[in-house]
Amino acid sequence: MLALALLKDPLYRSYWLSLFASQMGTWMQAAAQGWLVLLLTGSAERLGLVVAFQFLPSLLFSLPAGVLADRYPKRDLLRFTQGG
């Protein structure tokens, strides 16, 4: 299995574990945020609104970002985004 063989490299293993820890933090923040909204308001509608707003940027920007990624050279986009 190539995927498991890649974990033998200490740099890749460190990178993967760091990404995993970061993702776990993101999941915990989302769960705690939802729980806090539910505790403070007691409203399932408000909880749904918070979750909807949490994913709204991805919903709005994913299609235009895909179009830009297809139309412009990747190096130019990378310079623009990192420069911004």
C-alpha cells in the first residue's frame, strides 16, 4: 500500500499528523460553536442559521474560484492570493 508506505517518511508523517490535528481542532470548534448557540438561545432555528452561515463562503466562492482556476495560470493566481 503506497499510502501507508508514505508515512515512513518522517517529514510527510509530521505534515500529515499536523493536518490531522488542525482538522480535529476545526471539528471541535464547529461542534462547540453549535452547542453554545443551542445552550444560549435554545433555538434549533438559530443553530441551523449559524451552521448555514458557517458554510456560506464555501457555497458562494467555490464556483467562481473554480472558474478563475480554469481560466488563469496557476502561478499568477498563487501570486495574487498570497500577495493579498
